[in-house]
Amino acid sequence: MICLQLFLRFFQIGALSFGGGYGMISLIRETVLGNNWLTEKEFAAFIAVSESTPGPLAINMAVFIGTSQGGIPGALLASLGVVLPALLIILLITSTLNRLLKYAGIKAFLTAIRPCSAALVLTTAVSMALNTFFGIKNIRDSLQPCYPPVFIFLILVSLGIIYKRKKGRAPSPILMILLSAVLGLASCPFTAGSCIIIK
């Protein structure tokens, strides 16, 4: 039953998402938290692991969430669910694209989707940042600054700026991910009790 639910939910996510893997994060988050498959912290950890491992973000998320809920069958069906709509849509578009782009309505629709995708990604990033840095899950929550994530973020941003000024280009994302992992592990002893509730 859970495997079928995983397939249907990820099929829905794949069908309704625009903007690639990052555009799917908000829908995946809503689905996962709404079904109580993961907590907010577990979901944030899954995103970090999905970003750090090879392959598209959406498929990695489907594999990890599917495995956590339904084992290997859950991972296979969640992955199939998230990929299948895109495959069907691409097959449909490639067969009719030249004819469809002649219509102004189709062009307007595709143009309107772009800011919508950007807004979904931005909304998810802001809500996850508020949760990670300040423990805010909804509008009624108290402010709970968590200092280790804030310090790690500031260190990474500072190093990125310094590197870009000296080398004239952005640092390697792989090195930044590895550095953030090392900093996260180093901050583990200080994480407990680091979130102070401000009434």
C-alpha cells in the first residue's frame, strides 16, 4: 500500500513540477511532511544528501524517501513515479513542439511558468532557512536562534567571497559541500542546547 502511495504521490509531483529538481523541492516537502513520512530536520538532511550524491536531485530524493518508507520496492516506484510524467511530456512535446510554439497562448504559458518556478524555489529556500537558523516552522513559532548553522553559513559565504576575489571565479561546489560536511561534523558537540528560545 505504501509503495503504491509513493508512486502516486511522486507521479503527481513529477507531473505538476516546473523548473527541474529545485522546483520540485517545495512539492516534495509538502507531500513528505503532510504524510508524516519525515520530520522537517530529516527532510533537510535528505536534501543535503541528495545534493551531495551524483544524479538529479528529484530522483535522489525519490530514492531516499522511497527507501525510508518502502525499502527497495518503494525506492523503485517513487523513482518511476517522479520520472514517468517528464518522459511522457517530453515525448508529447517533441512530437508537437514546432506546431505548438506557433500559438501565442502556448508561448505566454511557458513564459509565465518561469517566475512561478523561481518563486517556488525561493519560498522553499526561505522556509527551510527560517527553520534551520531560527527554528521557525510556522508563523506562531517562537524565535529559536541555532548558532552552529548560522556560523557555518557565515563561514562558507565568507570563504566564497574571499576565494572569488582572489581567484576571480566561484569556488568548486564539491569543495564547498565537503567543507560544509566537515564543519557540520565539527559542530556536533556544540549543537545540543545551542538553540535559545526568545519569547
